[in-house]
Amino acid sequence: MDIQVILNQMIVLFILMALGFILGKVKVLTRDGNKMLSRLVLFIALPCTVLSSVFKNESDVTISITVNFLLYVLLAYAIAFAISVPVVFFASRKKKSDIGMLNFMSVFGNSGFMGFPVVQAIFGVTAAYYVGLFNIPFNILVFSLGIYLISRRSTPQDTQAPGAPDGEKTGGGFSPKFLLNPVLLAIFLTIPLAVTGVQPPVIVADFFEITGSLTTPGAMLVIGSTLAMVPLKSIFREWQIIPVTLLKLIIIPLLTWLILRLIVDDQLMLGVLVVLAGMPTAAMASMLAIEYKGNEQIASAGVFVTTLLCGVTVPLLVYLLLM
């Protein structure tokens, strides 16, 4: 890896994000348009990126490598929670109602929309396979433990979904339907393909590669336009995002690197794990806060600040990996 090449690629990504921000501000990308573009990336482009990563993968991926990587992902989350829980508890001792949300924001990063294009820009398309695997435990944890953390702020009466019948609650539970999405289905399909080395006809592989190329520009435009819809006034009132930002972008990825480098021999695996640990707060935080009565304002502020600052911290993490 050449650090100058990586910095150039990161700059291009953030120019795309800035373009999305401008399009959001001038209403070219409205909320409805943003939602449609988001669905295009999530349901079409991202699955094609995952599948294309296997077709372009020249490494020998085995079941053992796949299982080991998933175990490393779980260890990375254990590290994140081990440092986040005490720090957030201490920082929020005067406002305990947001402890769950702040832990969510510190631990769960934007490993989907931002993880795929950033990791692909740094390590190449073959690394997208590992990003796909990373998102398996990510989705399971977000839609179970993550929902529990966010909904802790509310009383049981407050977790009723808008428009739901009386007594029907939405908070705190995990449903298998959350796993039935195109990205995870593509991930589960890539595992046997990667292990067996089966390759499709060239025309099929080219289709997935071209369609998957929509992921990077589409994802960055969505992130930028989403940030354009965050009220700036709300950001400066939320002082609690300061420790969250330090945890998410600096402390957690550094500890992840210090610990995992002792047990992970594969440098590509280690690089993907550390970079994904340093991704900004998952945009999912805002959406889940709306659905499960969490603090939407602090969630939006955290997503905004960490996304902007990761343009500085991610290249520093990559430089650390190169040492």
C-alpha cells in the first residue's frame, strides 16, 4: 500500500460525500430521492459488490479462514464494548438516560455504506469479501443488542411503534426477518463460491463488477445528502458526542490494532478489521432512534461529526498499519 495513493482515494471519496451534501442542501437529492438512491445501493449495488469480490478474489479462501475471520470480528466487538461501557458510563453519569445510545454510537460503525467503498479503495476489491463477512455479526448484533441499547432510554409504554395497535411494542427484540436482506443473502452465497473457487461466465462476472461499481459513488452521495439534513444547531448542544467521537475514531481502533495484531497473522484481515473498527458511527443509529424512541438528536449529531472527522482519522490508521 502506498500512503499517497490511499490519501488520494480518500480525498476522492470525501469529494463525492461533499457533492452529496451540496445536492442535499439544494434539494436535488430530497428525502424521497435519497431513500430511493439508498435502496438502489443497498439492494442492488452492494450485493453485486460482494459477489464481484469473490469473482475477483485471487487468494485461497477456505472455510477455516472464513470462520477465523468471523471469530476475529466478534473479538473486535468484545474489545469495543470492553472500553466503551466504562468510558460512556463515567462520561454520562449526570445523564444516564442516553448511556445505551452512546454505547451503540461508540461500538457500531458504518461498515456497510461507508465500509465497502473505503476498504475497497484502500485494499482493493478482494477485501470486499471480508467486509461482507464483517456485516454478518454486525447485522445480528445491531438488530438485537443494538435495539436493546437504544430502547433502554424509554419506558415500556414508550416503545410502541407509531400507528401500531394498542399494546403492540417494537423495542428490544430480535427478529429473523432482519437477516433477510440482499446484502446478507449475497454474503451467504459468496462463502461456498469463495471456498470452492467456482467462477461464472465472463459476461456474468462483468455484469456484477459494473453494477457493483455503483456502490462507491452511490454510498458516498447518500451519506453526504443525509448529513445535509442534520440540523447544525443540534450538533453543538450535544457535548456527549465528544467522548463518543474519541472512542469511535481513535481509542477503539487503536486498541483493536494493538490486541489483534498479536493473534492475526494475515495483514489483509488485520487491516480490514482495524479500518472497519475506525469507521464513523453507523447511520443506522438515527433510523433506529426514531423507531425505538431513542435520542434522535444525539444520534444524528454523532453520525455527522464522526463521518466528517473520519476523513482525517482513517488515513492515520492506514499509516499506522503501514509502519
